[in-house]
Amino acid sequence: MIRVAINGYGNLGRGAERAIAKNDDMELVVVFTRRDPSSITTLGAPVIHVEDAAGWVDKVDVCLNCGGSATDLEYQGPATAEFFHTVDSFDTHAKIPSYFAAVDAAAKYTGHLALISTGWDPGLFSMLRVLGDAVLPDGTSTTFWGPGVSQGHSDAIRRIDGVLDARQYTLPVPETVEAVKSGAEVELTTRSMHTRDCYIVAAEGADLDRIAKEVTEMPDYFADYDTTVHFITAEEMAEYHAGLPHGGTVIRKGKTSEGTGQRIGFELELDSNPEFTGSVLAAMGRAVARMAARGESGARTVFDITLADLSPHDPDDLRAHWL
């Protein structure tokens, strides 16, 4: 059995917990939290304050870091890699190189293996972009996200002073999607491909103009998009925005000879973004545990993961029934 820890018990942590329960070769042995452990009820695993995580060094094969990218993972990733082999879903694309370097240094120092920036994007979509580029070198790749709720962007809004709750919907621009699928010439820019709709429950007396300004001007998240901010009540949030759906599409179009076009597509439609992302983290945790058992250390990305290490099936079964 692969002994798994979850670090952070929010939406993603609970999604990962459900995913681990569906894998017969994995067992959730502990949940780490910054909150009062007595305030958390899991499906059965003990809850420990994160400050006591070092006491579990010899009891955990891989730790799934389930904090948010906006403020948590930049310190959570390197800190946890000092004690465990780790997996995380750091998704601030512009900061991935520097984050990789920080986690790599921490993991190598203690001989651990740390997989960063997995989930579905970055993660599965990243793998498909590389696959498409390798197979169709004479071509272009386009990624559309949504429609759906972005956990990372919603979390970034909730960190703003005066915000009680928030949901951020990423919406592909329909005209741009259709143009790409049809092969029409279209200028692809951050602003022309997606819009962002934000629904915010603000504290009583909060400066709504300030909150809206902080959202729309937030670098790496909203500043480069047409962003709309809606202030709603807690009751409206509960009634209309309780779910966490998401999805997206990767399209690779290319030519293998003059006049011969080819297209590769990969699409996700998710009822629950955190449950699906948690499922990806669990599978990646299996791969990390196997790679670490072979003596690998330092930081890795999804480009270093093999399908054989991801799969719960042994190589003979894969060859006989999946190839």
C-alpha cells in the first residue's frame, strides 16, 4: 500500500481524499492542517496540525500538497519537500520556473522527490500540448479553459481584504473557439480568448470599488483579461454558485504535407473541478512513490512521468489489455 498524506483540507484536499479511497493500492494515513485539528472531520484519517508534520516522516510515502497557488504553495511546496516526497498543483504559469527551482533545491537537499504543477492545467493539458507538438511539428496548439469555476482564481479573490466568499468563472470567447476549430485566421491573445466573471460576497461596509479594482488589476490572474465583477449576497452564492464545474479543450492543428491537415483534440467536462484535480493528484502520487522507491530525487514535472508509473496496473496487464 502507498501511504498518502494530504496537506490542506479544503475543496482540493477533500477531492483528493475521495480519489484515494477509490484506489486499492493507496491509503490515506493522515491529513495535515493549519486549522484546529479538532474542527475537521475526515472520512477516517487522523488530522494533525501541520507544525507536527515532521513526526510523520517515516509513516508517509507521498504527501499531496493541496494548498492554493496564490499564497500557500510558494512556501508550502519547498517546506514540505524537506520532509516528504510530494505532489502539488501549483498553477501560476508565469512563476512555474522559479517555483520549480525553489522546490528542486529543497527536495535535493533532503533526498526527496517533488512533482510540481500537476492537475489538469497545468498537468494533463501540458502533456497533451507537448504530445501534439511532437507528433505535428508543423502546427499550432491552442488551449481554451472553461466554462467553469477556477479554484485558484477564486482563492486569489478570497484573499482580498473585505471578501467573504468568491467564485471566478473562466469563459472561452465563443467566436474565437469556432474560428480555431474551423481553421479561420484569428488573432489569439489573452484578451481575445477568454473572459473572467467574478461573483463576490463582500463584508458589510467593505469598500466595493476598492475590491473590484484589486480584482481587475491583479497581475497573473485578471489584469490581462476582460473581467467583470458582480457583488452578490451569501444567499445568492449558496443558491446559484455552490458547484465547482470546469472544463477545457486543447487543440493541435498541423500539416503533414502540403494541403494535408491534421487535428488532435483533448477535452474535459467536469462536474467537480476539485474532485477531478484530486484524482489527478492521487495518480501522480502513485507515480512519485514508485519513482522515489527507485532512488530519484529533486523536482519533477508531468513531462517526467510515464504512463506505466501512473497506472495501478502492472506492466504485463498493460501490455495484454491496454496497449
